[in-house]
Amino acid sequence: TAGASSISDSSAIVESVEDNPDEGCHIYRNGYYGSGISVVEGILEVNIIQMMNIQMTDSQDGNSLVDFVVTCQGSLPTDVCTVVSDPTCQMSKSVVCDPVVISDECLLTIRRAFEGPGTYCINITLGDDTSQALTSALISVNGGEST
């Protein structure tokens, strides 16, 4: 396809020529093409502002729980995904995604479980229909206490 175009009154005139090698003929098409572009702000920045260990009673066995308080700039997210990995951030141990409803200010608390004491890499991604933003942190979980 070969084509030429010119712009007139924010509409583009498109002219194309198609070769049909089987029949040796050309097809000419003329017309107008219009398109719109929408610019959206998106989620610009994500920050973990606080990490809090959740105290469990002696009768509660299992995973250590940590709450992450997260803020963001830009548009409000509709979902949050958390990837917990090894300390090098190479081997994923768990992925959890949840929808979120934020009405006014981007401030949310995310509770995640860790399988035991150790050092973990955590990636928190906030997303909406048009954008995603990521933050990462290295967290040390010591038998129910996090630093």
C-alpha cells in the first residue's frame, strides 16, 4: 500500500493505492480520516509511608502479618497488587491482587502475610484503567516483628 496524506481542518485526507498482483489492477480509495486523543493524568507516584507488624495472640499460629500504609499521587487507583519475593527480588513467593475503592485521597492500608521470619522484597503496584505505578521495599520479618 502506498499513500499520501495532507492535513486540512484537523481532518486528514488519505489516499491509498493497492496493487493486486493476480489481476494486475490498482484500487484507488479516497476519504477522510479523523481521530481523537485523550490525555489522562494516571497514577504518578506510589510511596510506602509506614509498615506495621500485626500482633497475634499465642494461640494464632501461621504467617506473620504486616500492614503497609501507602499513598499515591495523580489519579485514584482501582486495584492493588502485591508481589512478595526473595531478598534479591528475583524469585516470586506470592502474588495477591485486590480491587480497592478510594473516594477522595489516595491513602490505603494493605495487609499481607509472610510465610515466616526472613528478609523479603515486596513490590506494591497500584493501577487503574489507564495507568500503573510501582514501589518496592526490602522488609525483614522476625518472628512476628517487622523492621
